[in-house]
Amino acid sequence: MSNFWIYESHTPGYEVRWGITGILHQETTPFQKLDVVETVEFGKALILDGCLQIAEKDEFIYHEMIVHIPMLSHPHPARVLIIGGGDGGTLREVVRHPELRSVDMVEIDEQVIKASKRFFPQVASAFSDERLNLYIADGIEFARGQQGPYDVIIVDSSDPVGPAEQLFTEKFYRDLANLLDEEGMLVVQSESPMFYADYFQNTYKNMANVFPITQVYTASIPTYVSGPWTFTVGSKKHRADNIADNKTVPSSLRYYNKEIHKAAFALPEFMRQMLE
Ligand code: SAM
């Protein structure tokens, strides 16, 4: 039994506590409070503004699912944009794809990248990839610019508070759609349908107002608030539940496989009703 506990509050009536063996790092960046702790059950964890972002034991689930679903359903994802994702896990998965020619990454807080390189080197393992162009900038402003076109855009954002709040709006999705190629695809993490129902539903609605095809898929990620976690894909042409022809799944994955790709789009009835 741990003697030290940290608390993660989700709603007025629900919080999670984590037994920890130590606080490895604490700082207040210009954008958020950043903590790295050693947990008893899940290895080291990165926490921003009191919300757990990644933990060593299960980060692979989130990162594989946010990346390989769009990368394997798009027939030729050569040009990729990542918004957020400062820990580097999404980048690590993107660079596994041989079709990749360039990846732009826009992270607002350089301190997250520095902390990840120091405490999570196995997650922050691809920052030296020569196909990467790293921008330390606000993703909202970047989206209003003229970069691109991109084949796949991945919004790996923190929860919709603080600097990430605007990353869940229709305006933002519209700006990103303008940066996408005519066959392009946008994927975002869209929160828990149980605990953050409003964000989940609004993300879908906002995305469906912009894209001809909008689909939701789920994964269970133990360190995120209990139950299924959702991802929403907006696409101009290709369905995200369909694996494109002649695709090879990157080797050494621990969660994603072709059966999971299909199964992840099977939604429970209450979620289908929430999206009607
Ligand atoms: N997997 C995580 C989760 O769902 O909890 C999120 C990972 S990642 C650490 C989220 C990143 O988004 C953070 O590093 C944060 O600094 C970044 N971020 C938040 N708002 C942003 C913005 N407006 N532009 C660019 N990056 C942003």
C-alpha cells in the first residue's frame, strides 16, 4: 500500500487517486503546470494541470490507435501534421510508416518535449527523425496559416481546458480541413462518452459540419477516465473503418492489428444514440 497518493479530479462527483513512490519533476511552464511522478502501478506518468497525459504502462494503446487507424485507412499518407503531442508518442508511431515523407508537428509548450525526452525516452524516441519539422507554436494559429497540403492531420491534444480549449471547435476543424488535401483525413481524441458527454457529442457535431464522412472509434485506455475512450475522424474521401489496399501493419505493435481496426468502429448502442 502506497503511503503517497495523488488525486485526479474529473467531475464534481468523481476522482481517481494514484499511489506514487515519488515526484520526479515539477514546474510551471508559461502554459500549464507540469508534473512527472513515479506511480506504483503504471510506471512514470506525465501530468499537465492535474490531468494524467501518459503513463509508461499503457501509452502504447492511445498512441497506436490515434495513429495507425488513419495511417492505414488513408491509401498514401505521405504528408502528416500533428497538433500537440509534445510527449512524442504520436510522432513515434507516425514515423513507423514507410510512405511518410514529411511530418510537421506543432506543440505549444516546449517544456513538455524537454520533460518527455528526459523522463520518457522510449516515448520521445523520434524527435531526431529527419522527416520532422517541429514548430513550437499555437496549433490554433498554425491552422489558420497556409501550410500543407497534408494527407493526414492528427490532433493529439490535452483535455479541453487551458491552451487546448479551442482545439475542439468547429472553426478549428474547418481551418484544418483547408490544410488537408482533397483526399485528406483528420483524427482527434474526443474524450470519454460517459464523463465528458458534451465534448464527445460536440466534437462529432462540429466535425460532421465540416467533413462529408465522420466516424467514431474507441479504445479502452486504463489510465484515462474509466470506460471507453473515443477518437473522431473527419474524412474528405476515404472511410476510416476500411483498411486501404496493400497496407502492411508496422511490426512490433502491441495493441493495433487489422481485427482491432475493424472492431474499434463497432459502437455500443448508447453511443450511437448520442451521435444521432
Ligand atoms: N495523450 C494525451 C491525452 O489525451 O491526455 C495528450 C498528450 S499531449 C501531452 C497534449 C499536448 O497538447 C500537450 O503537450 C499540450 O502542451 C499540447 N497543446 C495544448 N494546447 C495546444 C495548442 N493550442 N497548440 C498546440 N499544442 C497544444
